[in-house]
Amino acid sequence: MNMEPFNDRNVAEGGYYLVDIEDYPTTPWGKFKRVAKRTFKGELFVGLWVVLREMFKADIHTVQYPAEKMPIGPRYRAVHEMKRLWESDAERCIGCGLCEKICISNCIRMETRYDENQRKEVGEYSINLGRCIFCGYCAEVCPELAITHGGEYENASDQREHFILYDDMLTPIDTMKAKAQQEFEGFGAITPHEDERVKKTPLAY
């Protein structure tokens, strides 16, 4: 690297100017004079005025949490939600294992088995929310939109076992009957007017 432009700079013609920086005091009396000078110069009172002005404002925008909560976006990545099929109220998860494979924090565990009709079903499914970094890869890779991120971000607990409860993430049956399950566009999502076109099926998937 050529250092000549930096070594041969003309300070007078380059628009530079020297900053007048006082030497730091070394004696106690010099330090006291510096504090007194900075105090009575006005900066301290300007800061105090800003604090008092904000303190006594009438339009305070304080959220009374947890009685009041700020709205969050629909794509917010909080605690996972396991979706159900609208026509059969069964779980959407088909046990493909893609979410378990793509999880970079290694927090998803899935065990599958075959039922009496030799169809694959999910035996056990757990997400360790203590390890999860909420990256959203599991929701992106799911071909059936069976797992999404919801808006429940209050997941504090004093027991580790509370972080892996599958039933808490699965959509309740009564919520499905009320058609309150939030859906997203994509492969596997429901279509408009599905109640008129979809019939109940005896299959559990």
C-alpha cells in the first residue's frame, strides 16, 4: 500500500484545522477547576432539564404489561404451533422428519411408527424450547405447513419439562371447531370456501 498521500499531506491547504485540546490536569486543584468549569458551563443543567421535561409530559406511552401488550406481526417467530387438518381435526404432521434434520440447534426430536393400516404416524414429537433459537427453518421446510411460529412469547418456567410439551403447541380441538386456527399461504394451506368443498374423511392424516 502506498503511504505517500498520507505522509505528505499539506495541512494548511487541505482544509484541516487543529483542535484545541486542553491538557488533562494532574493536580487535585486542577481537576477541581475542570469539574467546576464544566458544571457551570451549562451542560449539566441542560441534561437535567431534558430529564424533567420528559418526566412531566402528559402523553406518556407506557404499556401496562401484562395487562396491556404491544401488537406483534403475523410473521413473528415465537413459540411453535402445531396445526391440524380442518376436514378431519387430525394432526397435519406426516412424520417426514425434515424439521428434525434441518434444526441447527438440534432441539427437535421425533419418533414415528406404523399404525395398524401400515400408515406412518408420529409417535412422539418434542421441541426443546430451552435450546431453540427460533430461527424458523423448521417452519420453512415443512411441506404440510404442520409447524409454524405463533405469537406466544411468554415461555418462562422453572421446570425444564415445560419446554417440551407437544400438547401445548398442538391446536386444541375446540379451537379447530371454532375455525380460529391461523393459516398461512403456501403448500398445504387451506383454500377459500373450503367448508363447502371439503368432506370429512375417515383417514387420520
